[in-house]
Amino acid sequence: MSGGMKEMAELLRSGAKMLSHSCPECGSPLFQLKSGEIWCAKCQRRVVIVSEGEEAPEAGFQLDTLEQAIVNKLASMTGLLSREDDPGKLRETAEALNALLASLERLRRIRKG
Ligand SMILES: [Zn+2]
């Protein structure tokens, strides 16, 4: 028997949470440290969870929210653009649209990893 159990007990005592995910390498339960890192007690290493779960998606959720906000803004600005006749304002709107599109593109690139 490896020292995994002892290590797990120590992790729990230090305030780490046991997660429902298991280590992709060894199948041991993973722990979330107080620092937020996911840790495998058996492999003695950090684990990055890539599949969907309940721990990592916090960042994913924020990106979704941001993406939705950008898309909504793009939609409302498109309406604005079609009603606008003043060349100066048109240019302003077009520039804002450009910036939003660039943000959206960057965001989608981040999400693809
Ligand atoms: Zn492991």
C-alpha cells in the first residue's frame, strides 16, 4: 500500500476538499487545495481537469457570460448602425463594433485553448 491514504488525510486536515473527479493517471480521488489547485495525493502532482465538471467551469462560466454580453452588444450596435446617418457617429459605432468583434475573436481563441 502506498502512502496515498496518509497523504489524503493530511490534505483533508489542511482544508483541502475531496472532489468527485478522479485522477486521469491513477484513478485516485482528486483534492482541491485551499489555493484552488487540483491535486492528486497518489501521484503527488497537480492535475488540470479539462473535461466538464463542477470545479473548473467557473472560468468557463465567466467566459460564457462575457461572450454573451459581447454578442448582445454587437446586436444592439448593429441596430444603432443601421439607424445612424451622422458620419462621425457612424465611424464611432463602426470602431466600437470592430473592438467588440476583436474581443469576441480573442475570447473564442482563448476558449479553444
Ligand atoms: Zn493520480
